[in-house]
Amino acid sequence: MKGLQGKSIIVTGGGSGIGEAAALLLGEAGCKVTIADLDGGKARNVADQIVQRGGTASAVEADVSDEASVIAMVDHAISQFGGLDGACNAAGVPQRGKLLHEVDLEEWDLCHGVNLRGLFLCNKYQIKAMLAKGGAIVNIASTAAMVGFPNGAEYCASKAGVLGLTRGSAIDYATRGIRINSVMPGGTLTPMLKGAMANDPGLEPALAAVHPMNRFAQPAEIATAARWLLSDEASFTTGAAFAIDGGHTAI
């Protein structure tokens, strides 16, 4: 894909799910990939897979809700690969499967601490690292940013914030050579979704019913969109929110 060879790219949440799929695709495209994950072992496993396939990758343990950890993550990518050209921010936590009045403040704070505060911190320090020569950022949101899900108001709110953050920052940096976009996956068979469905038996049939294609996505189907947005082929695309959702938001 045009313009990816040799680029230094961070993938948060890169140890599993959409992040893992994105890291592997970017590795195949010739990127130098920094895989960041709260689970350092999973991050190293994905980095090893890229290297075994002839690519270039490094792993770093990172908590995106912690400012010092995010700074260290960006510094790691720069020290390993000489700079930062892009990022795919896929780290996130699922809904708790509760009605809003049942959600504890701690549960709300965890959801927003990772999904929104974490995204703010990642974008802040990734942008700082890209100011000198430009770059591209893809933030993984969700169709929950656009439509409601049962027992997931706190999650919907966090993902709606992702779209606002993406659009606002895209405008601010449009003349600075930094493109910032978001991808809104529909139901995707990641470990996070599988865990959420296990905790909330009503979630799987509810999600299945709203996808006209009558199936869930595989992580790679979402990651291909992120890879395109990070490439030079998307050079006139910024501030966009792409729904990759089997028709969910078309209903």
C-alpha cells in the first residue's frame, strides 16, 4: 500500500483483537511497528509474529490511561525507530452490561479513563512527536458512538467522545500535515466483545439483530480500513468517521 514502507507506527491495544490485526497488517506493509498493550506478554507475542514474518517490530507495555506510561510508549517508538509517523489507537475496555443507574462511578471512570482519557493522552503525545514532519492517526471508535446499545450507556458516551476528539483535533492540525480519522466498527469478534457477551447474555442476540449482513466482523476487516487511513492513499482524508459495520448504521 502506497506510502507505508518504513514508517514508524504505534498500535495501542496491539496485543489482541483489532489492534493485533492492525499491527500484523502494518507489519506486512513494511512498517516499523511498536505494539503497545497493557499485557506486555501479548504485545511481545505480536511483535515476534511480525519479526518471524520478516517485518520490523518492537513491544512495549503501556497503560493508556496513565500519562507517564503514554509518554514512555511514544519515547520507546522514537528511540527504536527514529521517529513517529503514525498511530492506530485501538486500546479500549467494554461496557459493563448494566443499566445506567446501576453503573458505579468507578466503572464509569474506568470506561472513560481508557476509552476517552486514554485516547486524549495518546493523541496528545503522538501529535507532539509528529509536529516536525507530519503523520496520521486512526482512533478506533465504535458504532456505539452513533447508536445506542442495550446496557451500555457509559460505553456509548465514551465512544461518542472519541468522535468529537477526532473531529476537533483533525481541524486543528489539518494545516500541520497531521491527518486524524476514526473508524467505527460494528460487532467484531474480538476477545473484548466475546467477554462482554459472556457477561451479558442479552448482548449477542441484540447485536446480531442490528447487522443487516447477519454476521459479526473479523478483526482484520476493521484493521484494513485503519491501514488505508494511515497510508498515503488517504492523503486528503481527515476528520472522517468510517463505519465498518455490516450496515448497522444504515438502518
